[in-house]
Amino acid sequence: MRGVGTVLALVVLATVVATFARRWRIPAPSLLVVAGLAVALLPGTPRIGISPEIIGLVVLPPLLYASAEDMPWRELRAVWKPVGVLAIGLVLASAAAVAAVAALVTPLSWQMAFVLGAILASTDPVAVTALGRRLALPPRVQVLVQAESLFNDATSLVLVRVAAGIAVASAAANWGAAGTEFLVLAGGGTVIGAAVAGVIALIRRRTEDPVLETVIALVTPYAAYLLAEVAHTSGVTSCVVAGVVLGGRGERLTNARIRLQLHAVYGTVVFLLESVVFSLIGLALPTQVRALDDGDRAWPLYALAVAATLIAVRLLWLAPLSAVVQRKGGIGRVNWRVPMVLTWAGTRGVMPLAAALSIPELMKDGTPLADRPLVLVLTTSVVVVTLVVQGFSLAPVVRRSGLALEPAHTAREEAAARSRLAGAGIARLDELAELEVVPEVVLDRLRRGLTSRMEDADGESSESVERVYRQLRRDLILIEAAELQRLYDDHAISDTTRRRLQRGLDLEEARLAE
């Protein structure tokens, strides 16, 4: 009962803090970490430990899937080359730099320093998505940061396994085997994720039951993750690939009413899981610190050194790539602003913590693995530092960089797109008027609605006319949806505008079905 009460209290705390974060327009992950840390330091607070099984099997799959599902195909295809460079090259460079610094300034052995570098080498998709949700970055810059965090985990996971094997067995690194393992993890995860997405797409096309659709949507990330893990490939990669594939085809798999329901259900699930997991990070740090030896009391300085190393390496690596981002994203001349924003957006979060918790506690000879508590503390501390420091300052950095899209730009784009959609609908009405197959009163009402986007409720139409109106309006919504997709395919609007307008069409279609 005490465990259940703790969980419920954690959910309440996380929900309240996240709600205030939204109201105050500050990053929820950063405030949740601070709140968790503050509560953990209060007298009488029970010691909170984090189970790797809970993080890996319960929390990560839906959060990864939700992040991947929001990934627009068009922008992803445009930035896949720099994403590949970051997902492999930057991960290796970060791991090497952190390992070297940790071996020099901390009491860690070189084996455990290598483990720490591998754990912290990759950015975290959950934190990056949560922090970047309210930033008005150009689409390709936003996708570059988010895609990097989603696809660099396979590289980091292989490094963690190699490093942990070295530390546990005190053996030399077998880099040939590591390369093969990377191909198995990434390639196998990709194949399984794509296969799961294909099966789920076939099932969802053949059902219109809202309850069943919701269950399928909730089960999909767990199915992709677990099947890949059972096959000894990357569950993270599988989950991400399934989310990217299905997210790009979401409008073709279900109707408007089900899409609205799935959006509401998944929004609730993601909100709760993100709120709990980020507050849990702050709550767990004091417990981990108490497990340290007396000789490790300088851990705050070690954590700051490691965090500074990660930021410096990322900035030095991203500076040459800023030219690529400028050319592909059309964000102006190359200067310090682009790499600085990309660097500051690369926070650590749930994934490094899950990797650190997965480190074995015992060596092969049965003796405790030395320095594991310090690795846990440094991992959690660096996560806290990046979430708090970079999280609270990311929005000001973006604003000062000049990269943020002005609200007026987004409003103009959306208004122009709405006008184009209404134009497509009116053109269809003109065709029907020439055929004289629809009552004129219905055509006039629809034309007024498309022109003003305001529903006319004068009450003069008969029941049969109302029925014809609703059916014809649904048909026009299909025309508008097709025009919306065409505008997106022609690069006339961003993915954010497409999703917002599609949701508006879904809401109207759902109202017509009532």
C-alpha cells in the first residue's frame, strides 16, 4: 500500500507542477526536475529509487512512439544526411571526450569512464521533444534536432554494451564485434519496426471501432519495443521506426472522430508519463548521492566538468554542419546562431538514465562493480544540469538567435492555407451548381460557410435540406483535406500548419456526424 500511495502522490505532484508550467509558459521538464529535487530534500520524504524495468518497459515506448509519430516525412528526408553524421559521428566523439575528461578529473577507472561517456553520448528524444514543443523553430531545424535524438540511440546503446562488457569482464574492446552488433541492433530494429507498422496499418484500415482503435494505438509502441528486444535488436529503434511510418500515414488510416479521440488519449498518456518521469529524476538524485563513498563528495564538480565537455564537443561538431543546415533549411547566412541553438537544444534525459540503471551491479567474478554508484550520480546530475540550465534558457537563446518564426508568419501561412482550402471547396460547389443536382439553398449556405468560415443557423432549411447540407459539407471536407495535403506536398505550408488545419477539419467533420 505504501508503494501505491507513493506512486499516486508522485502522479499528483507531477500533474500539478506540469499544469503550472504550462500556465506560466516555462518548460515543464525543467520545472518538474526542480520540483522533484526540492521535494526529495524535504525532511521525511521517502527514498525514491528508479527501476530500469519501469523506465525501459513502461515509460519509454509510448514517449518514443509519440515523438516519432510527430516527425514529418518531408523534412526528415531533407535532413537525413546531417542526422546520420550526428547520430554516429557526434555520439562517438562525445563518448570519447567524456571518457577522457572523466578519467582525468574523477576517481573513475578508465573502464568506468568509458561507460559514463557511452551513457551520456546521445541526446534524449523525450527531453528534446518536450522542451522543443513550444519553440517556433524553422521546420527543418526542429526536425534535425528531434530526428538526431531519435536515431542516435542505437549508436549509444552499442557503446554502452561494449563499455559495460569491458568493465564487467575487464577485457579489451572488440570493435569488429561492436560494428556487427550496431548493424544488428539498428538494422534489426528498423526491419521489425517497419513490419509492426505494416501490420498495424492493415488492421487499422479494417476497423472503425473507436475503442479498438484506441487500444491498438496504445499497444503499438509496446509491441514494436518488446518484439525487437526479444529478437535481441534495438527496441528503441523499432519503436521509433514504427512511429515515423505510422505517423506519416495517420490521416489515411482512420476517420476524423477516431483521430480526435486518439489525439486526446495519447496527449493524456504522454502528459502523465512525461510529468512523472521528469519529476522522478529530481527525486532520485538525493537517494543516489547517499550511496556514494566519502571519497566521491566532489561529484558536483565532476558533473559540471562532464556537462561542459558535452556542450563544448557538441558546439565544435555542429559548427561545420551549420552550412548544411543553412542551405537545406533556408535560415539565413551561416553564423554562430545556428550551431548555438542546435547545441543548446541537445539535452540529456530519460534514455541516459535508463542506460545507467542497466549497468550490471556485479563483475563476472561476483565482486561488486566498482564506481557504479558514482556513474549513476554523475549521469543523473548531468541530466539535471542540462534540463535545468539549458531547458530554462533555451527559449531566450532561440529568440536572441533570430531563428524563431514570428507569430505573424505562422498566422499568415495558416490564413493563406485556409483561403486555398475554401477556394477548393467553392470550386467544387460551382461544378455542382452547373449540374443542378443540389438545391440552391444548400449551395448558398455552403458557399457562405466557406467564405466566412462561420456556420449559418437561420433555421429556415427543412430536415431533408439539412441532411443534404451535412452530407455535401462532408464531401467538401474531403476536397479540402486533399487540397491541404497537396499544399504540404508542394512545400507551400509547414507540417505544423498542416496538422493544425487538419485537426480543424476533423473537428468540423465530427460535429457534422453528431
